[in-house]
Amino acid sequence: MANGSANKNNPIGCAHLIQGHPGSGIVSTVRALHVGLGGKIPFRAPHYTIGHQGMLGELALAAGGILFLDDILEFVPSVLRRLLWHWDHMDAKAQPILVVGLRLSTAEQATQHEWSRIEKLAEILPPIKHHVIAG
């Protein structure tokens, strides 16, 4: 990490992956994390249709809190790359906790397509610190 904030005791500087099938409780899990951290820190969950400038605004609004990227496979890869570059280069005290929601299909054909997208996503995501399976 460029800012050196990633370490084993700090949830900042790495991604936290919550995986599950639709309806398995991914959003509820992230909301519980927010409440567990006191509920007073910023919580931002931009929609996957957001553009470059909007995403950078969400990053700024999430400073010191949680930035939740639900349905991560639906985000435009270039928007994610730019977001993650800026996130990685933020001051460690301002850097939000990055939580990624990964919804997996139950249909075999859709799952095969998702894995190729997951492999591409893995090339740009920071290290995954925690992996939770919802449901």
C-alpha cells in the first residue's frame, strides 16, 4: 500500500469482502459492522452506475468511515481503478474502511461468467483482510 496503513491490527488499508447469494444478508452484515463501530462514522454506499467524479466524491464523503461497494462486479472497472488509486493514496487517518459486496449467482452458467470477472477484479483490489460469507 502506498500509504503504509495496511497492518494486521488495522481494518484500514485493505478490503473486507462479504460474499453471498442474493438475499443472503450482505447489506445487513455491513450495516451491523457500521453499528458495531459506533454508528457515528460516515457510511457511504454508491450505486454501481456512478461515474468517475461521483465516485471520488463518495470517497471524500466516506473519509474516516466505511465505503461499501455492493455488487462489486457491476461497477465499471475504470471507475474502480481510479477509486482504488485515490483510496490507496489517502492519508491513513482519512482512508475509509473498504467493504466489498460480492453477490454470486446460483445458476452454473452465470457462475462461470462471474469467475472470469472476479479474476479480473482481483487484479485491481487491495489485499482482502476479512472474508465473510453471508447467509
